[in-house]
Amino acid sequence: MSTPKRKASSKRRRSSAQGEHEALFPTLIKNTALAFVITTGVFLLLIAAITALLLTTEDPDRYGVAAGTVLLYTAALFLGSLTARLQKKRAPLFCGIASGALLLVALFLFSLVLPDSGNQLSHPLSVGLHALLFPFCMAGAFLATREKKRVRRHRR
């Protein structure tokens, strides 16, 4: 008995690399949004803790700007790193750019709600500090994707 031969498919199969790149941007947007929600939740708790700590000092306003700046850039590192991890360590540059853009848009929208929220920094310094968000998000993404070097031990 002869076995029936399969009819050859007229559709070409995509290579796995081509399929990966096509699905990169929709998953990147979804993972960036998810990482932003997680980062916002974590850092709202940190803001509450640091605010409680600052309220115990004699002058709470003295360290407010410094604490806020440190929290903002730590959040940028965390957001970039979490986006790259959710993206399964693919395309860290795009992860950093997407997370930095989302963070910058969120800060812009927040500044529209509270336009004069005690900004004690000059305008050029504020613009420069906001421009540094992209490198911090990219650094977080690249730090999350770097491979650890394995130490080879010689056995005798």
C-alpha cells in the first residue's frame, strides 16, 4: 500500500526571525504599559514612605526636590529594566526609548494638572533633567539585558 502524499502548501512559511520582528512593537507597547503601571504602583509606595520620612525632619521642604529627583531617576531605571525583562531581553534600545517616552508623556500630563507645583528649579535645568530621562531608561534596559560573565575555574 502506498501512503498518500501531502500536498505542498503554496504559502511560504515565515522564518522565526521575521516573525519575531513583526511582533516586537505590539508586544513592546503592551509590555511598556504594564511595566509603567507596576512602576507607578511601586514608586507611589516609595513616595509615601519618603514623604513620611521627610515629615519627621525639622524642615521637610529642604530635601523635597532632591528626594523627588532621586525617585524620578530610580523610577526611570526601574521602568526601563522592567520593560526589557517583560520583553524577554529583546531590543533593549527600543525598550528604553518606549519607556522614556511614556514616562515623559506622563510627566507632561502631570504638569498640566499641577502647573505651579512648587517648581524650585530654573527652566533650563528642568528641561535638562527631563532630557536625562531617556538615557536613564535606556541604561535600565541595557543593564537588565546584559549577560553575566561566567568565571571558569580550572580543575586539577
